[in-house]
Amino acid sequence: MIYHLVTGDLAAAPLKEAIALQAGLDGDVIVMKDVLSVGPLKRDDGQTFSAMRTDFWQLVAPFEKSLPPVDDLERLLETGNELSKNPDARVWIWMAPLPADICMYLWSLKYLNKYADRLYVVNIAGLPFLDKEQKLFFPRSIADILPEQIVKASKLARLVNATEIEIDNDEWARLVHENGGIRVMEGGKKLSSKPESFYDAQLIGFCTHQYQKASRVANQAITKFNIPTGDYYLGWRLRQIFESGKLIVQGDPNGKMKDYEVKIPGEDQQLELGL
């Protein structure tokens, strides 16, 4: 029995198809929904980690009235319980070269390192795969890989060794201590902490003196700079930039990005705003 840990529903979809293709991969796919590369990691006294992360996403996406609570930790702990009951069970952590995937891997080690002899990682960073046209490419996400290629990637699963666990646990402790607004790639499994405003300049760079849909601005920034935060986070940052007076909004800024437009103030408006 294998418990496959993967970040996000998009990455989980081809992984589930791959499991159906290969008997040796039989097991459950545990989808981590949270994007741990953005938002706080250090909880307040008396606050649970899940509650802290839920509060953060409710702040980021107030328009999602039915936003489910973040319960990744609870499902991770349940996976640990299953490992305790079944000595033949294993965990495979699927990791792409994305900050969210690396954060999930580092965070999971904290709760699963007691099962070190059954803890595996499949890291696709820097590896070529075939696309639908049988051309080689280097995927940024597991969601980009065809199921039959994921079957081949499964052969790369390797045991996480004790030294690696110690180093990676220290890495996660450092990130929690720094508690930055964003965590970005530095190479390999190395991440650095950055402020919440780290991508604000890129967002403003796509704004003009004419109104544009906020969704258009965010999508341009994501495409141009490969920003891995997701659009919810960038929509929140656009609202923060607007509240600072650097943008003008038309529509409801507390709605989805398609519900409002943004522009840079003209010279006369900048003077009024004291910019």
C-alpha cells in the first residue's frame, strides 16, 4: 500500500490515472490543498496550524463564501496513523520544482520522519519528459506530465535518507522562524523568504493609465514571470496595492478579479493622492 502525497488537484489528476495504469503503484492519493509557499507559517499561541492557514486564505479570498477550512495537517496525521497500523505501507512524496511542492515536502517530513524507512520522494526537477507530440520538455509541474510518463517517473522513487531528513527539517524550521510572506526558489530544495510585496512591482508593471480587468493583469504577470503563487494571492496583492493608493479600482475590489478593473492614476490623480 502506497500513500501518494501530491500538491493540488491538478497534479493529482494525472497521478491517479498513472496509478490505474500500473499495478505496482496501487494506493491512495493524498492531495495537499494548501499552497504553503505563500502566507504565514508561524502560528500564535493557542492557535492551530490549520486555523492559521484557514484565516489566511479567508483574508486572501473573501469572495469565496464557502471556502473550505484547510485540513491538510489532519489528513497528514491520519496518513501517519495508517502507517503505524500497517508496517507494509509506504509514503511517496511527489515533488516538482515549485515552491509549493518543496514546502509541502519539507512540512510533511516533520510529521512523517518517524517512518523514515518507508518514506520515499519522487523529484522531477531537471528531468525531461515526453509531451503529447512525443517531444522532450522539462515540466514545471506534475500536472504537465502525461500519465504514462508518470509511470516511468515512478521508477525514480528513492528512500529519503537520515541525513537528508535532518537537513530538510532544519530548512523547514528556518522558514517557519523567518515567517516570510512568500517563499521562492533558490535552486534544488533551497527556498528563501520574501515579503508579501515581492511580486507587486511585476503586477504594477502590467497596469496602465487605462482600466484593465484585474484578472488580465494577474495572468500577464503569471505568464511573463512564471509567478507560482496562484491568482488568488495576486488578486489579494492587487487589492493591497489599491489600498495603498498606487492603483485606482473600478468595480468591487473584494470580488473576484473578473469583477473589477485597475489602472495607474493619472498625473492629476497622483497629485490628489499625494504620490
